[in-house]
Amino acid sequence: MKLCIIGSGYVGLVSGACFADVGHQVICVDNNQRKVEMLLRGEIPIYEPGLEELVLKNVAARRLKFTTSTEEGVDGADVVFIAVPTPPQPDGSVDLSYIEQVAREIAAVLKKDQYRVIVDKSTVPVKTGEKVADTIRRYSKPGVVFDVVSNPEFLREGCAVPDLMKPDRIVIGGNSERAVAMMQKIYEPFMAPVLVTDVNSAELIKHAANSFLALKISYINAVARICEASGADVEKVADGIGMDRRIGRNFLNAGIGYGGSCFPKDIAAFIAISDHLGEPFHLLKEVQRINAQQRERFIDRLRDKLWVLRDKRVAVWGLTFKPDTDDVRSSVAIDVVRDLIAEKALVTVFDPKGMEKAVEFKLIEGAHLATSALEAVKDADALVIATEWKEFSAVDFARVKELMHTPLIFDGRNLLEPAMVRALGFDYTSIGRA
């Protein structure tokens, strides 16, 4: 099929590359001229394992193209995906101006001679599909025939390519049999369970799913506090909980809280949606509160050990919100760095993939940049592990101890084995473990 994807960020670019790889003809549209020029040169603007190879392969096969022209993308496409940003507003609601703008651009170039399916791929509040349909009808020429479908993405940064190629489920929200049939045809090669719903239900599924995962994280962080007070081990408690098939072990990892471009935004949006509908979601507000407190408690523990943070040398390993990505948006690791800098600590940071973007977006001004994990800890009074990159656990900690001024480790992700680092002479603090 001929597909157009408007927006070439994480969702749009990964979706376009994967759709092309199973045989569809895909054209990705983005209004960022610099990004499109990079892609045309074979340069990938984001780090995502496996993505560069997939893009280059399908560009070479002429199944994947890039343009800045919405008209060029929409013209001849059977299905048009909207995958543009939906950033949060100060009150937690979602800024839908990019969605509205794209809907108007699509409306302006639709022709009467071809039926098209317009797909909301971005994470949007319930009833957005209705607004998109209204906008296209308002600004398109008379006689244009189209349907709007919701097809939420469930991609995890760091493993987005396998998530799309081998998904747990595919959700298609449509109120037209014709549109649903076309969407099912797109996804035939992926061999995954397909759930067909109405548009409103599909839109709610994404917010409800992400909110539930965030709830699991805040729940285990609340349990970790009880473990610390009682001398229990949160890892063992999580294992015991997770062995129940009704619960599962995923997302029961205690730490300094969730972050990233999805969870904070989606939880805030779901709260705002619920408030707007007159059904306040108090449970999610508590999830938010626990998450915010988790980082505050972590900084408090640093203060307890170091007493005064001013002029203390603190090494921070990790800037991205999770490993295997270069995404530093809404990263708790960045928040920790900023907290330390605000207290006049002398902070040196290292991240395998996130340094460039953290500097580009001016997120860590005042921090010193190291070129390696070992360089970061030289003469440090404390080491903070803020992102659970696997390579951090493989560092020579005997050498780390030699380089540090004081052998203090604050493991905000429970990455290390307590017995191992303590045997080397470190004073080791983690989350919910004795």
C-alpha cells in the first residue's frame, strides 16, 4: 500500500521504516528542513537500536522517501498517518495545535477522486478523532471522501523497532468498515493480535495503558520505602509479586522514578481528561505525587551522607531517561543533575548516548562533561547512577574506588549488586535494599 506519515520523530520515523520493510511504499513528511536533509543524506537524527540499518536498507530499495511537502506526501497515498508531537500544557492538558495544523494541511490537498484514511498515530485525548474529522470537513473541498481512524502506538524507546515489528497487539479504532479493512491490510505482515474498537475507545487505550504502567512504578517505589523502614529487600519483594501471572514482573523496578517523553505527559493528560469529563482520577494524582517524592528522597539521602552538597564533587552516570536511547526529554537523571547544581555541587556527567542532546538543549548548564565513566569519577566525593546503562555495571569498580576521593555510591536504579561493591570497600546506597 502507499502510505504517508506526517512527522518524522521517534514514532513517525520508526513506523515509516518498519512499514517500508514489510513492503509498503512510504513517504515521510516533516516540516523541519534540516531533519529532512539529514535523512536524505542517510543520517539518522535520533539514536534507536536497529533504526539506522532499517532506514538505509529501505531508502536503497526505494520503498522509503522523505519530503517537507505535505501535498507531495498525501498525493497518491491510500492512508495518511499523523505522527506529530502532542506536548503538554502547563495545566497538564495536551497541546493539539500541531494535530490541528496538520489536519488543515491535509484538508487543503485532498482531492475528490480518491478515498483516504486519515490515522491519528500520535497520543491524543479521547474525542480528538472527532475534532480531526470536523477540521478536515471544514477546510477541504466539497465532495472529499475520507475516514478518521485511531491507531495508537505502543513503542518503547530503546526497543522501538522490535516493538513495531513484533507487537503485543495492534489497536485499530474506526467507525467505518472500509477504513478498518484498509488498516488491517497494512498490518497483515506483522502477524499480531488485532483489536478493533470504536475511535474513542482506541484513544483511551493508550492513555490508560501508560498510566497503569506508571502506577506499577510508583507502587513499587512506595513499597521500597516500606522495605527500607523494615529491612526488607524490594528486589525480592518485586520478584515475589511478579511471579503472580496476574501481575507480572515488568515495571516493578524501584528507583528514582519514571520520566521520559511519554509517562509524565500521558499521566498528566489522563488526569486532565478525567477532570474535564467530570470524573477526577485521584489515584493517578497520587501516582504523580509518589513519583515526584522519589527523586526528592534520593537527594535527601545524598545530603545525609555528604552533609553539605556545596562544592562537593559528584559524578553522575546517566542522562537519558532510560538506557538504549539518546532521549533526554523529561529525564529524571537530568532533574537530579539540576538539583545538585542548584545546591552548588561540582557535577561531572557522563552518558553513552545522551551527552550531545543534553548539551544541545541546554539541560545541564553548569555541569562538567566527561568522555568516559571512569573520567567522570576522578576525585569525586560521590557517584550517582541515574540511568541503568548495562555498560555501567561492567565498569572496573576497583579502579573506580582508586579514582574517587570518597568511595560513596548512590545507585538510583538498583543497577549494582550490593555485596559486590561493598566487598570492594564502597559505602553503597540503593533504593529499597538494605
